[in-house]
Amino acid sequence: MPTPSSDDFREPYRLLRAMFDGAVAAAQPAVCVPQHLPPRPRGRLIVIGAGKASAAMAKAVEQHWSGELSGFVVTRYGYGVACERIQIFESAHPVPDAASISAARQMLAKVRDLTADDVVLCLMSGGASSLLVAPLEGLTLEDKQLVNRALLKSGASIGEMNCVRRHLSAIKGGRLAAACHPAKVITLVISDVPGDSPRDIGSGPTVGDTTTCADALAILGRYEIDLPPHIMEPLASGRGESVKPHDPRLAGNEVRCIATPQMALQAAAEVPRERGMAVHILGDGIEGEARDVGKVMAAIALQVARYSEPFQAPCILLSGGETTVTVRGNGRGGRNVEFLLSLAIALEGHAGIHGLAGDTDGVDGVEEIAGAYFGPDTLQRAWTKGIKPRERLADNDGHGFFEALGDSVVTGPTLTNVNDFRAVLIGAEASER
């Protein structure tokens, strides 16, 4: 991304970008995987995994494991990392493709005929729901693509989306762990979901599920998602019921969360704190419509600027989580850019307030763009170019808005995923008192 042209804004961008980079660095698999490797088993160590960070996780396992191992891991196109003993496979995200089906078949074949002496090390991270797809009998890839697209546009939370996915899958919702029985399964998780619930990371293929087909039906009804009868059948009949936590095939299995959004935010906060600036982490699991969260964050920032409440400027407001975008316009979506554009509009160019928001996996929505930056001059620069911010927001075109200003944040594949990063800098000059 080009540095903003004004000397007044150059340093805030660099600080916010350093914080974002710090959050990503703290969640790198090379940092968080090695200390969680299991003891050498009596039998074989089989490594499986799925997600945007899974290939880098596999590489970290190989580099720190001295014994025999083999494995199969699937990641997003372009996120592959060369491994010697673990096969790295790539498929599509956020909407699955034929490779996603192939990945699931190969993974299930990899864990066939294991013994009680074997250990399966499962490496899970965000994005696995799309990368690893095995439709229930009677369903097709096209059916799963239809469901995914409908969920992504609906405004449903990640937990709600994954509940539906688990109950239409032959590999999610604990089914992969059941297929590994009688081998012990140890799952290492890099969390990208609010609350760090393992069942919602990749839709929990190795985790027992407490939700039901009835829950999935209720979610579809809540968001008025109309699906063909043959897709609804597994839910209505109960045929799609997931594996429950008390299932004996899951006995003795372990799940370890090795990197989380909160850990990443804490690492990011150290960057300005080392410079003597106050940082306030507002939450690591903030959800809701991105544009609504943007308005709320603007109100908090203005309260700080006007009344020194609840914090004193200068300071930084830091948050994470996963907002949603209900796509009604013709834009490309992207929850971080939608949040940021809504925030900028609500602030109305208030002096001394800057912000940066991005997805730590480097992809905001379906774009190969992590997010964007804004400063006090953002709206004015847009108007000068004939760009109308409110119209762009109404059209869900945050990416187009920030691209036109040269303010996109592009990282390329980060090889990790601990959800969204949102930082709002309120400088001393923002204070109205």
C-alpha cells in the first residue's frame, strides 16, 4: 500500500500497520506449533489438517519431529508450503470446488485402518469448512456451493453458518475423528472464531458437536434461506445428525488451542505500548453487521475525543472478532473494509483519528486484499475524486472505495488466520477539550 501523502498522516499509518503485522507474526505456526507436539507414539504418527494456516503448521511439525510421520493437509490455493513427508493439497475458499471434494476423500482414506497405537495429529485453522468438503449421501458439490453462497450473503454469524455446514457433511461435526477410531486424535487449533470454540473452526471435523439438525433448520428459517427439498431432507429427517461429544469413538481425544485472536491482539498492543501509548483492547470476539460495528466504534472514538471518556487521548482502541456483511448491493463485500468505510463516514473527517482494519489471513471476503487504512482526510480525498462514500457503502463496495484512494492493505498469503484486526488511533490533536 502506498504511504498516505500527508506528512501528518504518515506516522499513524506506519504505527497501525506495525500493529497489524505484529498480530500476524504472533500467530505464525512456526511460533505456536512446536511446543504442542505430542510424545512419540508406539505406532504411527499420521498428520492431517485443513485451513489457511495448515500447510505452514505442517511445515512446523516436520521441522520439529524427529521420528517417522506421514500425512495429508489441505490449504487454500496459493497458501501451500513445501513439505517432504506431508502431502500438501490445495482447494478453494470461501466457496468449495471439486478439489475440496477430492481433499476430503483423500483425507478419509489416509486415516483408514488405524490402530490404538497410532496417533493422528490434526492441524486445523480457519477456512477449513470450504477447503474440506464431503457432502452427505444424496447431496452434490453444487448443493454445497449453493448452501455456502446463501450463508455468506445472509448475514449469519460464523457459528450459525458452521452449524448448517456440520449437518450437511460426511466429514465435519466430529465425523473425521470417528473415522480415525481407534487411534487417538490430537487436534491443534489456530482459532479464527469468536469464543475460540473448536466446533466452529473448520466446522469441527474432529470435535464432538452439541448442536442438532433442528438447530440448523432454525438458522435457515431465521435468515429466510430457501433451499431445495433434497438439501433440506437430511436436516428434516435427522439423517444429518453430527457426532456428539459423548460418542465412545471420541474418547481420549484432545483439542489444544495454540493461537487465538486475543493472543494476537495482545501482541499487537505491545507495539504502541513500547512507544508509551495507551492501548485498550475492547474485545476479541465482536460480531454483528460490519457497518453497525463501525458506527459504534466511531461513537466510542468521538466520546474519547470530546469528553476523555472512557479513555484519555492519545490512545488506541483495538478489537477483533468476525463481523458480517449482508450483501444487498453490487459491490464485492469485505467485512473489514465495510467496517472501515462506515467508521470513516460516521467520524466525518474528525481531526486526529485514524484507523486500520484487516483480516489476518490476508483475504477480506473473497478479495486478495487484507483490508484498508483511513485518516482524517479520507472522505475529502474521495469527494475530490468524485467518489461518494455513502453510495459506496450502500453498494457494499468498500474494496472499490479504498482501492480508488490507494489505501488498501495488501499482504499476500499470511499463512495464518486469527480473525479480524481493527485498530482506531485517537491522537492528542483529536481532543476537543
